[in-house]
Amino acid sequence: MLRTAGLLWLSTLTVVNTVEAQDRDQHVQRARRLMSESPMIDGHNDFPYAARETAGLNLDSLDIAVSQPSIMTDIPRLRQGMVGGQFWVAYSDPAFHHRGGPRVGMEQVDFIHRMIARYDDFQFASTADEIVSAFEAGKIASLIGLEGGHMIENSLGLLRQFYSLGVRYMTLTHSQNVDWADASTDDPRHGGLTNFGEEVVREMNRLGMMVDISHVSDETMRDALRVSEVPVIFSHSSARHFSPHKRNVPDDVLVTLGGNDGVAMVNYVTVFIHLQTYQWAEDREAIPEDDREKWSADNPLPLPDLGVVADHIEYIRDLIGVDHVGIGGDLDGISVNPIGLEDVSTFPYLIAELLSRGWSDDDIKKVMGLNILRVMRAVETGAARIQSQRPPSTARIEILDDWGVTPEWGVPRQ
């Protein structure tokens, strides 16, 4: 009798597992169908800096036309992941502030242009309509985002030059404060945006460059949302509801973002999105450095799976509406990924997870890309209106922020 009961239990388990696998396959197939109909647009990919670090920006040494297992991005996996549009990120270390940030930024932008020209799978895009045209032509629409306002070195003229080279969003800060804005992971210095920082936002509005408030402090978020005349974005940020990390977005800011008609593109950084991983990192930081390796061996890193990313997407949807959430994976900018989201090939599985939760096709398409397309069109329309009202700004940080002197090379007095 016991043997019969055991066999029945195993048989039932096998049937359940088979049904679950069939359901997963059906959701993935449906996800791929939707991704063939409407572009999946990822808001943030750091491959250009990974190429700088590993191959000196040399695509002969790191040819992404073929599989590159040491990184998270290559063309075969982009195609497998059915990526329809990609914001490639031009990033420079904030340590370069005032000593080479613009040079590194320009080199990164140049690399992205060379990469797009080299591979027939890519098509450069700088507008929403160009993304759609590239997608309809079977290409991966390729856009440029600038990660870190330190790369404009306090110069609106340099900001305009980055725009002329195709940059369509700028993250106001990275991990450190700039002279006109506070970052989320630095000690507050300005209380948000300075007067010049507000002028940076206004000039971005005039240009048609999206204001990206990932990485900035809460007060900088609030200031940017107050000043901006058009929708703003978080290119790769998640909900603080799940984890207290400062890189996440608090609820009141999300509510304001909804009123601004902007979009928060949820990222994959495990220490941001998962409370247990965040707490593990905090506990490890408290251990003396010489003991951390042993502590980590005794206390394995708890990793979330892709369902946690879906939780963030659903939370933002439930709080401010489905029109205000997207996906910004931060791939090749992170070292530890959620289980199931290891590289650019895995986007269909995240979409399938949402489908398994009962999402409609129309809402899925909004999260995949229609929301960021809407924001881009609003920014483009706003820029045309603003340009008819005012010329390029000639404001200088030394004057607006009352430095009292005109420092050499824009470096503030100490």
C-alpha cells in the first residue's frame, strides 16, 4: 500500500511538473509573439564601458557578432532576447570629474557610433519614430544615454555637443555629487539641484534630451520633477518599497513621476531589488575586511529570481499606473544577476513571468517599450515648443551659483 501511495505521489508530481513546464513554454511563446509585434526597449546597457575595460574599445578584440561568454551582451543573445531597441550607455567613472570626464564620455559616444556602423544588426536612432522604423526593418534600434552629469563639466555648451552627437538622455549624477546636483550614494552637499542644476534641466528640456534621475538623491529627484517641463525618466531604478537602498525610488517620488507622465525603468541590481541581498551586503560590510572572505563562504549570498523584478514592475504599476513603468536592466553594469536574467537573451522570460500573472497583451507592450516611446515623443514635442520660446542658454555655474570668483577650468573654489 505504501509503495502504491508513493508511486501515485510521484506520478502526480510528474504531471504537475509537466503542466507547469507546458504553461511556461506557452507564456514564453506568447512573449516572443508580442516582442515580434512591438519593440522591447531596454533603458540601460553598459556594454560600451565593459568594452573599454576588457578590450580598450577595440571591437576586433571583442567582436560581439559572435558569442562572448565573458560579458552579458552580444548580437546572438540580443537576437535571442528579441531586443527591439537598446539605450547604449556612455559612462565614465565619476573620479574623472574635472580631469577627463568629457574626454572619456566623448570616447564612449564615439565607440557606440563605431559599433552601430560596424554591425548590420544595429540601426542608429535618436527619435521615437526612428526606433519604430528600425524595429520594422528588423534592426535593433540603437540609442545613446550619457550616464553622469560630471561629463558635461559644468558646461551647457558641452551638453549641447553631446546632444548633437546623438545623446538622448543624461543621468544627472552617477555615484558622486556633481557641482550642481546631489547623488544618491554621496553625502548631500547641495540639498538637491543648485540654481545651475535647474538650468541644466531646463536646457535638456529645450534640446529634447530626456532628464534621467536614476542615481540622484531624493531631493534631486524632487527638484528635477518640479523644474522639468516635460516627462522625465528613471533609466534603471527600482522601488524602495522592497529595499531601503538609496538607489531605489521612494513612493512619493513615484507618485510625482506619475503626475509628470514619466516612466521608471526597473533594473536588475540584486542588492537594490531584494531585501535579503541588501541586508547580506550590509552585514558583510560590517565585517572586518580580512574576515569577509570566510564570512561570505559561511553565509552564501541570497539571490532573487526574475520574479522579484516582476514584483517591482507590478508594484509601480499598482501605485501609479501601467503607463509609467518599463525595463532598464543595467546588464554589463552589474556583477551579480537575478536568477533567470543572466544576460540580454533572457528578456522573453521576464515578459513570460508577467504574462503568467495575468497581464494583458496591451499592458505588456506598454512596459516593453510603448511607455518610453510615449515619453520620447512628449520630450520631442516639448523641445519644439520650448525652442520657439527661448534660445540656447548661456548661463554659467560661476554666476548662477554665486561662486564669487571665476575658477580656472570650471573647478569650484574650496
